[in-house]
Amino acid sequence: MAEALQHARDYTLSLFDCFAVAGMDASARVPQLRIINPPLWELGHIAWFAEWFILREAASSHPADANGNCLLTKGDDWFDSARVPHRSRWTLDLPSTGGVKTYCHEVLDRVLDKLTREPNTDQALYPYRLALAHEDMHGEAFLYTLQTLGLPAPVRTAAEAQPMFAPSEIGFPGGTIELGSQEGDGFVFDNERQAHRFHVAPFRMDSTLVSNAQYADFVTDGGYDQRQFWSDAGAAWLMRQERSAPRYWQRDGAQWRTMRFGRLCTLSGAEPVRHISLFEAQAYCAWAGRRLPTEAEWEYAALSGHPAFRWGQLWEWTASPFEPYPDFQPDRYLEYSEPWFHTHQVLRGASFATPSRFGSAKFRNFYAPERDDLFAGFRTCAWPG
């Protein structure tokens, strides 16, 4: 746990330095977009979250549920995401870059010292695991932001090649599965509970994600211009975008190129298509006569052990709205799941930017349907019959 916390913080700071090199550690230089945070605010928030749940032993994320005061006099006013509106994060009187980094180091030093005195139990380690998962998610969000702003990423990440597998279709017999997680399964987020039995009908699913070449066929066939492939919400989104291809695609003669962390690259046809919104995934499926898998089908397939089923390259949109499982109860991080039920969509799997310690076939990621800044793609299923 100590090594993981240190690794996560080192990685967070290496990503933050990518913004600092571009002068975007100054919030005033960062575009005010709904899908990103000012990097300096986000760095401080990550450290504050660990201080809140570990050092101040907060019973929940409610403002009255932590012990003592923040190491920074105005830390709660600056970095509590539940109390600081998104639009105001650009105008806060934050400490200097050096000051926020010093705060990060001080929090981690105290966290690691406190960890040495903890018993090796799930209850004692819960806040540490929560803070680690939170930092891992923000690390991936930092990478989204680098891509969104057209900034270089660390060399290893920027050069990450996507594995290529021959596409095929797998038939699954279906059956009753235990969907979700339960007490005793180690650390899980509240939206994975409670585990419950769920019947999955027989289905046929792609073994791999839809590729750039497959998606390019949809684009070339005028998929973005044909209303019948788009849901009402998708058509409204598309009209606002004025788009005829995925977000980062550019036509270069007979081939497609794409922007990756500020560099224009030739698009590999065999790689999974990425930066796709739910609406685009649904439209492709309608064009191809296919459908998205439900999250129960996805979990069934991922846990089946089938050697041809590949996942972990990109987050994968599913057909399932983000909804609570039966008997849902919010956990200590009150705002993690409940505010987003019924407005967001479930994604499953992981991406190349997700730390391996965070990968789980049961983890429920969730985002608004219009988000196309994510490292997200999709696979398709056959319709029954």
C-alpha cells in the first residue's frame, strides 16, 4: 500500500509537470472548459482528499464529518469539490505551485507514517484504498486534460501502442451470475453493491473493440449525415458539434490522421477507435445492425475466461444507464455515485491509462453520454434471434 501511494503521487506530479512546462500551472492560462479542472486546483484537491479521509479520519464527505483542521488554513474552502463550484475553480486565491506541491509532499509523508501503525484489516485500510483509487482516477483525468489541451504527455504514455487482435464473434450461453460485489471482496465503490443474482440470456459479442478501419467505413458511408442512425439526444448533440467524424480525426487525402497529445499522427486502421461518445457508438451500431452490450453481458463475458475476449485497451460504453443496484447505500464518499444516477451511462473495463491495480471486471465507470474526451471505445453485440 505504501509503495502504491508513493507511485501514484509520483505519477500525479509527473503529469502535473507537463502542464507546468506549458505554463498551465497558472489557472488563468487554462481554458475554462466544463470537462476539465485547472491543474493546480486538481493537484491540491487530490492531496486534500487524502488528508480529509486518512489524516482527519472523516466519517464521510459531509463538511462536518472530519476531525481537526486542514494543514492549509483555507484548504477546505479551496479544495472540497462538493463545496467549490466548478466554474469558480479558475478564480480561487490558491497557493503558488511550489506551495501546493509542498502541501502534497507533507500530506503524503504523514499518510505514510500513519500507515505504519495501522492493522492489516479491510476496515483500517479502507480510507487509504479510497484515496489511492481517487488519485488513480485523477491521474487518468490529467491525461484526458493533456489530450484535450493538445499538450505532450510523458513519453511512455504518449507512445502507448494499442494491441491489435483479429476480430471475431463469441457466442455465450448465458445463465445466472452474481452481478456486482459484496462485503469481503476487498475495496469496492458503493455503486458495485449490493451483489445480486442476475439472469443473462444467451448472446453473441465481439471479441474485440470496434477498430478505426471499421468506424471509418461508417464515416465514409455518410453515417454522420444520416439521421436514422442517431437517437434524438444523439442528433441534438451532433447538431451542436457540427461534426462529420470523431473528435480528433482529420482527413489527409485518402487517409485519416488524428491528434494525439498535440501531435498529428497517421491513424492505424487496426487500432480500437477512441474518443467516441455514447451517441457515436449507438449510431455506429444502428448503421451496422448491431447493438451495445449491457453491463451484465459485459461482466459475464469478462469473467467467463474465454481466451478470445480482450479487454483493458479502452473504456467501453455499454447499453446500461448508470443506476443503483438493489439496496444501494452511499459510502463515505457521498458524492461519488448517487448524484449521477439516471443521467450518466456505464462504461466497463479499463484503458491503457488505467493503473493495473485499479483494473477490475466488476468496476462500474460512468460518464455523461456526450463525453468524447475519454479514452473510450466500444464493442458490439448481435441482436437476439
